[in-house]
Amino acid sequence: MSEAGAPVLDPIHQFHVKVIAPLHIFGVDASFTNAALFMVIAALAVVVVMLIGTSSRNIVPSRLQTAAEAFYEFSQDMVRQTAGEDGMRFFPLVFTLFMFILACNVIGLWPYTFEVMAQIFVTATFAFSIIFLVVGYGVYKHGLHWFNVFKPSGVSPFMLPFIVPIEVLSFISRPVTLSVRLFANILAGHIMLVVFGGFVVMLLGAGAYALLAPLPLAGIVLLTAFEGLVAVLQAYVFAILTCVYLVDALHPGH
Amino acid sequence: MGTSPEDQENLQARLAKLTADLQSQREADRKETERKAQADSSGKNLGQAISLGFRVLTEFVGPIIVGALIGWRLDVWLHTAPFLLILWVGFGVAAGFRNVYRLAAPPLRRSGGEPPRQS
């Protein structure tokens, strides 16, 4: 969320990437920014929760262990149900993705933090890596036969010039939709929160209208709850769609 | 034992009352949990419905935009404007409908279950 003060009415201000420690390696700008900082924080949060949660391995689990086990089993069921038993080789990837996005979203909901997933570069990097992985693994596993994924079985040869571009397009648009969905949901939610916050400030400064100020404040409370739901749900949707797309790498011929 | 028929009757009546009370209490409990579960799942369903709606939106719009971009760049490259743009936007719309159809009609493939193997 935005800092208080002058930029309070600028809902975009919260997404500015600020350089914390400038760093240039061979002419590449690899500066440590607030985005990088919160990615590190999210990654550390996941590692800490999972490591401490699973360190004791009690039969009667502690709270943290319960949480860690719940996360693990939830993702395990998700991968197994969507991608099947041989999709489990991608479980570490999907689990890492899910936990990282979840941590980023949940941490980014707090005031004065930075929401990493509201940067389309971050989500697009994830989405395109997944699609490149699907193509790479599919070709590695099935050779050039994998490209039959674009040719649905049982289609007459006359229709192929139409069907194949459609299938290719629907495949190419996957990373786009995958990244835009996560990015847009998070971005819109965070902008809404700041806009409603701006309403409160404006109403308070508008004389008699200050009586209405609690209305958007109540709106913020509701929105925050809703954003909590969106944060978890979008992480889940991203992970489950990753599984769905990975199925194409495993079993190209449907 | 000296239990008179009156006592016996009394006991019966108390037993019946107790049973009825217990029954109603159980009924109320069951209703309460049902209501709670329903409220829970309706909240969850709302979230899932919203995310599904947004998914349908992006899955439909995505291919159209990508198709338009491809057609536009091909046009610029091959100097065939605007025919390839039109063609690829058409492909994009078709792919969008295909995606939505795939979302709405999952039994053939995807979404749980083992897909039929071919390789």
C-alpha cells in the first residue's frame, strides 16, 4: 500500500520500483530494488515456515508443523489430481511456485510493503518460464512427436490449416493469460484499496461530508478481506494452471 | 419390585420427553452445522466463481490480442496489410472460443481423471 502523505491520492505510487542498492554487472542493471527485497522476504518466509515447521516431525504436530503439512498435502493433492501420478515429478516446481506466489501476495497485503506480483514482469517471467519448460520437456520426452499437440486427433486434413493456427494461438496465449490474470487481479485489488483510502481522506477534508467518511472505511475492511481471498485464490489458480499446462508436456496426445 | 403402573407410566413419559428433546437438539445441531457449511462453501464458491469468470475473460481475450499482434507483425513484415491481421484476429477469436469451450466442457480431456494415453 502507499505511503501516507503527499502521494496518498496516487494509487499507482505503491507499485514504483525503487532502487535500494545500485549494482551494475557487465553493463546489466542488476540493482537491488524494493521488489527484489520483498521477493527475498517472501522466499525466506516460505523457507522458514517449511524448515521450522518440518524440523521437529512430531507425531502430534505443532501449529507451524500443521501449517507446513497442510500446505504440502494441499499442493500434493492438487498436482496429483491435475497432472496424474507422473506429474508428481513437477511437484517441487509447482509447490515452490505456489508457496512463493502465496507468500508474496499475503505479505504484499500489509501496509508499507511492496506487492511483487503486481509487477507484470515478475508474473510474465514465471508464466513464460513455465511454457518454455512445457515445450522443452515435451520435446525432450517425446521428440518432435510432441508437436502433435497442436494437431487434434480425428480432424479431417482439410480442416488442419484452420485448426492448427487456432491450437497454436491458444497455446501461445497461455503465458499471456496466465501472467495477466495474476497481475491484473493483484494490481486492481491494491489500487482499489488505495483509492478507497483516498476517499476517506478526501471526505474527512470536505467539511460536513466528513460524516460519510466511515463508509469507504468500511469498504476498505470488506475489500481487505476480499483481497485476502484473491491473494490465496490467485496463487492457487496459477499453480493449478501450471499443472494443467504441464500435462501437455507429459501427454501431448489427448 | 413395587413399581406401580403409574410410576411406570411416568417413567415412560419422561423417557419419551427426553427422546423428543434429544431429537430436536440433534436436529438443531445438524441444521446449524449444515448452515455453517453452506455459508462456508458459498463464500468459497463466490471466490471460485469470480476467479472462474476472470479466467474465462482472460482465456477469451488473450488469444485475440496475441492473434492480432501476430497478424500485425506479419503484415508489417510481408507488406500484406491488412489481410493477415484480419485472418489472425479471426484465428484469435476462434481460439478464444475454443478455450472457453474447453473450460466449459471438460469431460473429454483435462480437469482431473487420467487423460487417455496415446504415446
